[in-house]
Amino acid sequence: MNAARPSLRSSLASTTQVRNGGVLEILSGGSATSTTVSSGGTLELTGGASATSTTFLAGAIFEIGSGVAVSGFGAIRDVVFAVGSGATATATTVSSGAEMIVSGGAASTTSVLGGGSVLVLSGGTTLGDVLVGSGSTLPAQEIVGSGGIAAGTVLSNTGILVVSGGEADGTIVNNNPVGGSGGLYVLAGSASGATLNNGGVETLLGGVSLATQVKNGGVLSVAGGVDSAAVVSNGGLVLVSSGGTDSGTPLGQCLLGTRVEAAMDGEHLVSAGVDVPEVPALGARVGAERNGHRPSAAVGVGGP
């Protein structure tokens, strides 16, 4: 069995072991077979390269670049799966403790389980991701940074989508356990066309929310930023606190909850005592082993 040097570039590799600090890069049109990537090791595929019978141990890094398409990859605990510019990933499963980073590439129909996370950076797009948390201690989370786009994301049971400078379109927010932190959070950037079903929550803390559909049992909490043209069904609830602005939602649809002390101020329902869900403490690391050095950038939300 070959042991990869700190950096090994090849068009063909077989039974290679990539250890801590090592990088195995498979070049355009090449292939890797029966590779084992240990903690701190990196396997990188570029230019249409492929890999078969690969084993990723906890702490391993898997990077794909331009021209590479991967389907059905399962990221286990502490594995980082990075989808770079021009790469595509479909039907990925991100398990507890694993992380998927989409930067310049595209990912679709990703399944994020409780404790798993997805980070969408500039130029990255996700489509049809499904996030199902496992309670308040193991949320499934996706964070959309500046220049990133998440479309058609489905959230349930402490699934969390945080828009932090990027764009979220057509998000569907389903049930969230009482006291859970799941739902759609907009800190900066925009969210458009979200649907809040029974038990679904959207919390606007900054940026813009456009044309949210608040169904029976859904809650839109506007604690900052601007909410525009929300459509509220019978039994839906829009709460606008002192830091938020609502535009285009009929006053009759801004309903009062039993735990809200509210007063009318012009055209808005303003409250100093709205039960706004606490923003979960979130974080995601970004990095790739390069010559023993792993540069990283972090995105964090809330939490003292």
C-alpha cells in the first residue's frame, strides 16, 4: 500500500493511504481506486477525475473541483465534503458531526441529519435540500453566506436555515417542537417566497423577507429588517417587534398571541414583549489541507 506524501498529484492511484497532512490530488481524467483517507488527510478530484471504493475515516477531507460530479456520497462524523467551483454533488447525506461546504459549486437534494451542517459560500448554490433535526441538542443546519443561494430547502424538527448575507428562495418550514430552535432565520440578505406551515417559524432579524406565506399555525416574527407582502392565512401569526418593519401585510392579519404585550404604532403592531425564538448558536468551518496548513473561515450566529 502506498502512503501519500504531503502532496501527491497523479492521474492514477490504487490502494493509496492518505494520512494526516497529506493531499492526494487526482488530475483531469484520472481515477483513484481503493483509497483510504485518514483524519487530516485530503482527497481532491479535479477536471472530471473519479474515485471508487474510497474509505473516509473521521476527520478526513474530500474536495471536488471543476468538471467533477459526485452522486450519493455519505459524509460521516467529522468528515468535510467540499464542493468547489464547477463541481456538482447530488443526493449527498450529511450525518451528525459532518460538514458540507459549497463554494462556487452546486449541490442538490442533500439530506442533512441532526448534527450535520451545510455552509453555502459565494457562488455556491443548493437546491432541494432536506434538513431534519433530532431535537434541540442536534439540529440540522444550513448557513447561507454572502453570495450563496439556497432554493427549495425543506426544514422540519429543528432543521435550521440561516441566511447571513445570501439568498434563500422558496423555503418550506414544517413542524418545529415547542421550545425548539428550528426554522428560517434571516440575519442579512434576503428570503423570498417562504412557506410557513403548521409549527413553522421564520425569524427576521435583519435583511429582507418577501412574500412569505404564513399558513395556519405558522409564525413570522419580525424583530429586525423589513418584511414585505406577507400572505397570512386564517390561524397564521405575524409578530412585529420594535426593531422590525412590516410593509404590505393587512393589520387584521397581524394577530396577537396570548404572550404578547402589544400596542399599535401607526400602521404597525409593535411589541416590547414578543416571544421571539432565540437564535441558535451556529458555526461552520471552512478549510482544506494544503502542505500541512489548513486555512479556515468561520461563520457564527448568536449565542453569547
